[in-house]
Amino acid sequence: MALPPEVCIRGAGIVGHALALLLARERVRVALVAPPREGPRPEDVRAYALNARSQRLLESLRAWPDATHATAVREMLVHGDDGGRVHFDAGQQAVEALAWIVDVPALEARLAEAVRYAPQVEVVPAPVKAALTVVCEGKASSTREALGVAYEVTRYAQQAIAARLQAEVPHGGVARQWFNSQGEVLALLPLGGEQGHEVALVWSVDQLRAPELIAQDDTLFCEGVRSACGDALGGLRLSSPRVAWPLQRATAQRWVGRLPAEEGGGAWALAGDAAHTVHPLAGQGLNLGLADAQELARVLKERDYWRSAGDARLLRRYERARRADVLAMGLATDGLQQLFAHTAQPLPQLRNWGMRGFDQLPLVKNWVARQAMGLA
């Protein structure tokens, strides 16, 4: 890069790569910080549910994985703990898919390939001076901590367990989710194409129970999953290691500011999990992060020619726009988690009655579906 970068992105994950490509498309010079990896990379069992807005964004960046690594969700079935049930159907919404379940390694590879062909982006091993530094380092961001930004965390008494499973019965492009009377949430997300047999498991369980489930032998663990999902896909077999992490909802107190003089004194902004996290039960975490990248790129694209990328007014505009969206999603996911965390009667009967009633309200269902798809 002949000229110094205008934007330095700290964090070369999915959000950081997407932001770099969005800015490069607008002829903004970008330095993307990607320190060299040490040692072999562990197997990544994660899969993300991406909505239509995220799919269109990544497709426009030529970073959308092929059909074997991005499975369309044609239907979604949500089961309560006492007969409640909600059914969403892509056909009723007149869309190709309600969401796509995407392999994380495949998506990361496509983004890295796209960056290699972006002349405005230079991958660097360490941060460099720029008018704007964007922090996309994830929820454990060291840069955010060094800046003294408070990260207001609400911890759930749960951990999420993720793994890949091979099912006896094809998943049929259906995403399935169960809420049980102990407040646990189990999701089986389709992978490997519409008639594939592979599913991604995301199981939110009590934090004291999680170590026991991680330590179980494979057969016993799969039997537990099969029982929890009502034998929906027949026999199950683990095809990956199991991983677990604690669940939280968090928001940074400030999303924008100025770097210390010794670091160049430029502006900084947070994006993705460095700025916020939500409970995974709605599968919206990465969608929120990609929406951050899209909004920040839009604000910089539409700036007056004489404003720098680190202009405080621009960055406050970005923060205001994204805080509202993140707050709404955080409240929604937290509300659902709390609703099923309480077991005393008559709440279980009421919430399942509410699910059945909601399923019979097509206008409301359509509105909720389009919100989740990012099409509202």
C-alpha cells in the first residue's frame, strides 16, 4: 500500500474481514491486523445462522460459501416445554430461505481469499497508525480493555455446548429448537445441503451440568440429545469434538472515542462482539456484527469529502444507529431466556398457550420473521 491506511482494523475474524472488504470497495485504504498463528489450529465446530441481510452482504463481497457449506433453512420448528409449538415456513414468507446455516471455517476461507484480491487492503502483523482504528477482537478484546472501556456483562447461569452430529433421518432443511422446563434450549441446525444428515448442535444448559455432558462418552451424550429432541431425527452420532463456553449478554459502555496520544491520537470504534453479545437462542450474534460493519462502512461512504474517517460526528452517528438495534435484540433474547427459566405454575401453561396462539397469528408471525431475516 503506497499511501498510509485510513482505517486500521484490529481483529481478523469474520466481522473484521467483512468490514475491510466493504471499505475497500469504497476505495478506503485499510490495514487489517492478523498476527501470525502459533501452532496447529483446533477443529472448529461452530456454525452460524445468517439472515437474508447478511447473506446479501457477503454475496456482494464475493465471500458467500458454496451450497455444501451454506444450507438454506426452509422451515423452522420451535417447541415449548408443554405442547407449545411455533412453525415458520420460507414458502409462506415468499423467500428462498428463512436463514442459512454456514460452516465457520468455509466462510472464513472465502473472506480471506477475497481480501487477498483486494488491493486497498493490506494484512499486517501488528496495529499501525490510522485516522480510525476499528476494534473487532471479540468479547475478550484486549484493546477495549486497554482503552478502559467498561464492558457491562450480564452472565447467565448457563453454558452453550456445540458439536456436529450425523443423524439417521435427513434434516430436510429444517431448523429445530426445543425449550425445556429447566430453562435449557437445544437447537439442531441443518448442514450439508437440504437433504443432508449432518446437523450443528447448540445446547444451552445449566453451567453445573455442562462439564458432565462434555465428559460423557459419545454414545451416552448422543442418547441424551436424542431424548431431549424427542427422537426427531432418529439415531445420532457425534462427528466432531464437543466445545463449551459460558453465556452472557454484554454491551460496551462506549463504542467510539479517541486513542491516547502515544498511539497516534486517532479515533477508535468498536464492532461485533467487542461491542456487544447476546444469548445465542435466536442465532443473531454474527448478524448483529455484520450489520455493525455495514453501518460503519455506510457512514464513512456518505461522509463529506473533507471529513476524515475518524471524524467524531460520523462515529457518533454509527454508534447511535447500532445501539438501538442491538438493544432491541438483546432485550428480546433475554426476555425469551427469562421466560423459560421460570418453572413455577402457571407460567409454563401460559407461555405454551402463548406459543400456540402466536402460531395462529399469520400477520404477527410474518412481522417477526421479517425482523429476524433483516428484511423489515
